[in-house]
Amino acid sequence: MSLIEVAVNAVFASQTEIIVFVFAFCFHSLIFGKHRFAPPAKGSKVVEALHPKGDSGRDASPRQTLQPVSGVHSSFVRAVSSLLRLDPSQEGVRLEISKQLGLSAVGMEIEALEALLSTGKPMSAKVLTAIRGVLQTQGLQPSIRLYELLLRGCLATRLFDDFSELLAEAEARASAPPSIKVLALRAAVQASDCEAAVACVPGLASTLKSSSVATPSIAYANLVQQLVRLAADKDALPRLLEDMCTCKLLNTWVLEVVLTECSQRGDTEHLEQTIHLAQAQGAELTTTARSALIRSARTAADALSSFKDVVGQGPPATVLVVALAEAAERFSDRAVADAVLQNLPANPTAALAVAVLRLCLSGAPLASLDEGIAATRLYEQHFATVDLSQ
């Protein structure tokens, strides 16, 4: 019998089973094809077990907590936003806002304006000015929340005159919260108004202190850095330091910011003044602050003295050895260079290797008749495992 005949016989032998399978499949589709298993009821125990209230169920949905505009004011926000896309005049914006506020529930006007400014989209100067006009014409009293939103908008659009007026209004009503005080300092710094910026320090003392003594937020650290830089530019650093000292603000991280700025400017006088004030308050110097102190030393002896103060407390950080190496090159001092070699860490960085090898150049404290040979020996002895290509 051929192979083809065997295959044909096998098919015919199993045709009964195939017919039964097809019939069963069609019958199942006919009866159960449109059936869907209903989900558990909203209040069922299954739902409560899988989504505990306050955890991941609908009652604690992240989407609900993140929505910036409530449903009550969504129509107001949509109507004004639609007009803004047409780039109307300032008067046109004011009239539309007044019209839409008239359609809002009585007593909800301020909340509607808050919703408009809380969409996350930047508002133009014309919108902010229009809102102020509406508040004045309708005799509406802004909430502290609305004041803050308007102040943020004026700061973003650099409407400093409007910002000052709004800030005066907010402060006249009640004690401004820390968030508004921070905005006031930001505005003064952006406007390069050193007098106003320094005047903000006493009111922000508690806020800056509570931002964390050792590790402040990036926002606060940047703000203080900008304030210190502005005061240094305007020759007002002594007054700023006195105010900070009076408010007990010369903590660890503020001190680091001031010393780093003075070091970068080569302002030894104010750097030393800052050190004395900080010591009077018992503030500790961070590694970065000590590094700035070594780099800005007036003499090689001062640099070495600052470094030895650290060594007495334990092995110095690598950044401090780098700073000392730079001081040794700057003063071309062999004693300082020897101190560098005596305190090299077990795992030096590329920055440290370069700083030390530069001490072998002509005129440097470790220079010899052949600077190439001296540098090579120093490299093989201390930095053979360091990748200098980094």
C-alpha cells in the first residue's frame, strides 16, 4: 500500500471524531458566545479586599487628588482658556472673565480665579493684569491662595511693580505665609534689589532653618546662593552676614555657600569675617567649606594650618588634599607639597593625580632638573592605577 493511500484511510477513519468536534464547537459558540462574566459589585467583599478604601481603590484615586480644576469651575476655565487661544486684547480678557464669573455661583468667584491660575499653564501678563482689574471693578477680596498664585505669575512674567503692590496688599491683610515670603525674596533677587532682598532675611529665618540644617532642598540652596552673590556684587555682604548672624542663620550649609562664594571671588576679608561669625555661633565647617578656606588662604602657612586642623580629626577627604596641592602650586611651597604627599589617600582620583603631578613642573615646589623624570617617578609611585584620561 502506498503512503498516500495510508493517509487517505487515516482521514476517513477519523472523520467521525472531526464531525463531533465541529458540532460541539458550534453548539458552544451558539449557547455561550455572547455570555460575559459580570464584574463583582462595587461594594462586594472582593473589591474591598483588592482595593482597600484609602489605598488603591476609587476612593483614593491619584487622578482625583491630582486634578487641578474642580468640576464646579471647569466650564469657567474652559471658556476663558478658549478665548486666550485667540490672543485677545487685555480688555477682551477682562470682559470675558467678568462675564464668566457672572455665570458662576455667588461667592465662588475667588475659587474660580484660583482654578484658572492652577491649570499648570503659564499665564501671560495680560491675563494677570486682567484678573487684577476684575478684582478691583467687582470689589472682590483675594484669598491668600489667590495672592500667592498671582505673585507667582507676576514673578514669572517679571511684573515687579505689580508684584510689589500685591505683596503689600497680602501683607496688610495678615501675616504672609512662608511661601509668599520666599516669593518676595526671589523677586528681590531677580530684580537685583539688594536692599529688599537683605530685608527679607529676618522674615525667612525660621523657614530656612527648618529646611534642614545639613541638607537643604535644592531650591533653598540655590536661593541663598543667589542672595549671597547679589550681596557680594552690591558690596552688601557684611550687612547680610550680620543679619544672618542675628537670625542665627549661619548654619552648616549657609556657611558653606558663603565661604564658597568668597573663595571664588578671592574675597579673603569677608571669608575670614564669616569664619569668625560662624565660630561665634558654634557652626561646623563642612568639607566643601574647609576646601574653600584652604584655596583662599593668604599665605602657605595659613593653607597648611587650615589643613592640619582637619588632619587632627582623622584622614582628610580627597577634595581637601586637592585644595592643598593647588595651594602648594600657588605659593610654590615645599612644606605644603610635602604635606600633600604625606596625606595621599589609598585610592586617589584623577583630579588629585593631576594636581600633584603639576607640582613637578618648572617653578613648582617638587620641580627638579628634569621635570619629566620627576613626574614619571611620582606617577609610578603613587598614581600608577589612576586613569588620567578621565
